[in-house]
Amino acid sequence: MPPYDPAAIGAAIDNITSALERLRLLLVPEESADTSEFDPKDPANKYEVGGIEKLTKRGIEICYRYFDAGKTRYAVSELMNISFGAANHRYKAWEKAGGVNRVRTAIE
């Protein structure tokens, strides 16, 4: 068994920590000026139908604004507190609407 080397273990932990931080930034990037004006977890972004939460028109537009800003489906899922499947569905709808070139609607 090799001798215990605290410096090597500390360096390995630092490498793992920095890799996890880079991964976190990829999944949930910092807010941009364009998306910081609204709260992604605002209750006005969802409504309930038969015990299932759905996105309102406002919630859909906020998802689209995050996609416009370059956020990933994983990031939007986390930010909006929706499933990855729901974020994926919204991403495909965003692409069909023209992606970043789509016509934006007002957030009320």
C-alpha cells in the first residue's frame, strides 16, 4: 500500500471540486441581464389542472427567454422547477417557433 500523502489527496479534492463547479456553471449559468428581470419560480408561471402543474403563457415565455439566453434544457429544468421532459418539450417548441429569432411576447 502506498504511503498516505495529504498533499496529493488535497490536490485531488481541489481538482474534483473545480470540475464540479465548471459542470454546475454549464448546467445553471449565472443570470444574464436579459433574464434577471423575472423570477423563474414565480407562482404566476404555473397553474394546476387535475393535480398536475402546467406552465402558463408567462411561464412558457420565461422558458423561451432562458433558451434565448443560451441556457440548457437542464438549466431551465432546474431554474423553472420543471421536469427535464417538460424542459425538453419547451425547447423543441422554442426551436419550432424560430429559436432566438422568434417573436417574443410580453411578460406580464
